[in-house]
Amino acid sequence: MIQFSLKCTEGHTFDSWFQSSAAFETLLETGMVTCAICGSPKVVKSLMAPRVNTARAKPEKPLTAPANPAEQKLAEMRREVEQNSEYVGMKFADQARAMHDGDTPNRAIYGEAKPAEAKKLIEDGVPVLPLPFMPGRKVN
């Protein structure tokens, strides 16, 4: 894996991981690399300083700290979801359908569903939406 510092034509900077330099180039050529902040497909590598970790070196900030306002908003959203709803794991589709059908009381839930299950919920009019983070894994 390799981490690149990237910049879009709007001036937004962000980091992203790629399997290799060649994988980055392939994804860039096919328009699959977009700005993490504005979504622009016009992205280039920024100047990067090599990172050499030593036993004495301490990171400037924790790796889990949000790097920009968009990441801060996502972190806030995640905290709100986790504090104000119940994680039901892979039982999400069953729980959401049971609430929609009136078989169980309504409550705020979040969890995981297979793509086919999520598609069926949407087709059946069950009000669900994807979260922009992986549920169930606690992050500092």
C-alpha cells in the first residue's frame, strides 16, 4: 500500500491510500480518483515529504483525527448516529422491515445489510439510507 497526498483543481488537499503507484495511475485515468471534499475528478499528486518513523518520533496528531472540515463533519455524524441509535449489525434489514410492517415498535437503528437486502428494502418503500462510514466499528 502507498499513501499519496492529492490536490484537486479547486485547491482542496487530501490523502488517500492505493495498492501501488500503478494502481493510482490506472484509477486516475479511468476517473475513479475524485476529490474527497468536492468530488472533482481533476486530481493530481501533491508534493510529499517521505515519512520515516522512528521509535522516538511521535505523530503530529493522531491518525484518527479528522484532517479537514469534511472529515470533521463525518466524524460528528458518526458520533450522533452511534449515540442516538442502536447498532443491530447484520440484522438491520430484518429489523427495518419489521418496524416498517408494524411488527415491532419504531426506534432509531443502524447496522449492515447485503446489497441485495438494501435494494429490496428500498424497492419496498422502507425508509433507509447508506451511511458514509462503516458501522459497528468503534473509532476514537
